[in-house]
Amino acid sequence: MSNVMALYQERLNRIFKTINLEQADRVPVLGTYGTWSAYYAGYTPAQVDIDLDKCAKASVKVANDIPVDMLHMVSTRPAALLQSLGSKSFNYFLTLEDKRRKIAESLDAQEIQRF
């Protein structure tokens, strides 16, 4: 068995023992790659969301530097595609003034007075 397959089997056994409430050699570590993985690799979240090559490089860097037993998600949000479909979640291409205007438009008068 290759070294990679042995490591995979070790992690898999650890996870299944824990799921079955059996004693594992240690607690499994769950990795969740999100915004922080972009920063860790030297990118911004916008760069990772728009450029899938940078997203892959960020994910590989984290995986190589911080080993985990299982992975919850990799940060791949195709921002340009979602924007073209009308998503308002990814406003990377807006200026700061445009962002402020959009926020102000979405607040009602009572919310504005609280600020």
C-alpha cells in the first residue's frame, strides 16, 4: 500500500471510529476552507472567488501546510457567474461609493436614524 493510501486509510478509520462512538487514536480534525484560506495563501476573497486557479492554489497551500482528517468545503464561489445571474452577494466590481449607495438604498428611514 502506498504511503498516501496508508494515510488515507488511517484518517478514514479515525473518522469512522469516532462516528461509531469508538475510541480513536485522536480526535479527527475537520477542515473548513473559507475566506481565511484566501488570506492564508496571500490572496483576497475576491481574487479567489473570481479566479479558480488562485482558488485551487490557495486550497492546495492550506492542505499542504495544515493537514486535516476530513474537509467540509473548499472555497469555490464562481462570483462572476453568480453576478451574471443577478446575485447581489458579490459586489467586487463596485466602487466603495457604489457599495455605500446600495447599502443606503436597502435601509429604511428608521434603520438609518439608528446609525
